[in-house]
Amino acid sequence: MKVLLRSDVKGVGRRGDVVNVSSGHARNFLLPNDLAIVANEGTIAQADIMRKSRELQVAADRESARLVAASLATTVITIAAKAGNEGRLFGSINAAEIVKAILDQTGVTIDRKAVQIEAPLRQLGEHTVLAVVFDDVVATLKVNIVAK
């Protein structure tokens, strides 16, 4: 059965796609939950409009993500932590603390799961951290850890 997806459905397709699914899946899940409508000539034209709208939105989101990544690349995020005499931290800096510092210092909101730390940050000094801002846009952050 051909249906037009009204929302993104994992394993089936994205909003605006015309997909062929089993009739049972369509009748029992997609149609009652208002995730899809039965595809006909009118809805296929509607699908084109939805797809173009989605592509424009994704392009705008990607461009704004590139601007955010460029601004983050030039910014040094400073985090204060307790440390011993040798410059070793009592504990470590995790992704949640980095995200909070980014929000406080730049006003940019990033999901903590998007922050990729290669090794735990346990030393004072400057470290490099990656953050996925959008699907294919990765920002390189400089994190400077200073003693409290």
C-alpha cells in the first residue's frame, strides 16, 4: 500500500516521502496514529511540496549550524576546576560541564551527547574537543581548564 508520510517514521521514511508499506502496517499503525495518509494523485503533489519545504528547512539549519561552528572554533571555552599542585584535577571534566560552559559563555545550546571527548579531561591547560552541531557539521572547540 502506498502512503504519504506526515512525520518521520524510523525504519520507514521521512516526512513527505511516498513509501510502499504492508497494508497491515498502514491500517494498524500509520493511519490511526496520523503518521501517514493514503497516497493518491493529489497527495503525491502534496508530497512534493512537503519534500521541498523539508529540503529548504534542512539547508537553512545546516547553514546556521556552519555559522555556529565557525564562531565556536574561534572561541576558547574556560572552565574552572579544583586541581592539585601538579596540575592534575580532582575528578575530570565531562561533556555536561562543557555544554554548560558553552551555554554560559557563548549562549549556544549543544546537546551533551553531541560532545565527543577522546579521553577524560583531567589536566589543567588547553584541550581540543569535537561537537557535532548538525548532521555533517562538526565544531572544533578549545577548552581551557584553569584552577579554582
